[in-house]
Amino acid sequence: MKKIQEIRNVIAKTILWLLGIIIITSVFWGFILQGFNLNTSPAKDLTRTHYELISISFIFMLGAIFYNRILDSLVSILEFLSKKLTSK
């Protein structure tokens, strides 16, 4: 059972990490192409949406790094609340 949980954690971390990398790459794709002279049109400036996407991708990546810690704290909070509710 513990082995299955470890495999699920690795899969979840990998998915979160890949989502973060895909979002960051998509935001900077125009700049990447322009850097290699593959894009003839000028790259647009970063807007508020770009900064929001960058923030979300970093949240995904940090979530992947601290996945077990976040999951353990949420489970302990839920267990505490369920004990409180059942004791009344």
C-alpha cells in the first residue's frame, strides 16, 4: 500500500512539474524563437496575463516540490476536524 502511495506521489509531482514547465515555455516561446532568429515578427512585451501565468507556473513547480508536506498537513487538518466533529 505504501509503495502505491509513493508511486502516486511521484506521478503527481511529475505532472505538476511538467505543467509548470509547459506554462513557462509557452509564455516565453516568442522570446526563445526571436533569440535564435527564427521569428521575424517582434516579440510582444510582457503583460499582466504573462506575469500571472508565470506566477501560476511557479506555484505548480513549488507545489510539486512540497507536495508531500502539503498533503500531510491537509490530511492532519482533516483528521483533526473529523475528531472534533465526532466527539460532540
